[in-house]
Amino acid sequence: QVQLVESGGGLVETGGSLRLSCAASGSAFDIISFGWYRQAPGKQRGFVAAIKWSGSSIYYADSVKGRFTISRGNAKNTVYLQMNNLKPEDTAVYYCAAGPTSRGLTNRGSYDYWGQGTQVTVSS
């Protein structure tokens, strides 16, 4: 069993920054990729960013390119999402995901494990 826990969300003004973290625990030997997704009120959960644990492949949604950065932590089981120049449309619950594949990392179905989410609110 693998558990993912997100942290770092909060309230920030337009143009501000936040750094989200995702920590994995349990039997995570099969995890080779991590992703970040977000879900705004009344909307479907959508892709934000993804990374292979090796760091060799990184993907971003067009809406966050140039503003968000996904990265590995120094710890083996930690991934971060640095969020800069935040906009009101970034307001959502952000979810960390992990899975055993390096293929199709922009698709929700590629991930077996999900955190419970952390709220990000950007005021306008």
C-alpha cells in the first residue's frame, strides 16, 4: 500500500508564489513517475505537470508552462511543484499522483495512487 500526502497549499495574491510538496510512503518500489493534477469547483480534474523519477522526462500543461516547475526532492520519495506568477484561474485543489509507468503521463489512468489534495486559492 502506498500513501501520498500533499502540502504547501494556501491563499496567495495574484502574481505570488507557492511550493507544493508530495511525499510518498509505504511500499513504493513500483513508483517510477509522479504527476500533479488540479480540480477547480464544478470542473473536471485536469493535468498540470508530470515527471519520471529519474528526471529524464518532464511534461507541463500549456496553461502553466513558464510559471510552474515540477522537480524531484533530495529524498527518494518527494516531489515538488513550484508555482510562480499565480493567477486566479490557478485556484483549485491540487493532487499528487504516482504510478508504475513512464508512458502516458498526462493521462489520469496512468497513475495508481493519489493524494487527498491541497487547496490553492489565488485572490484577484
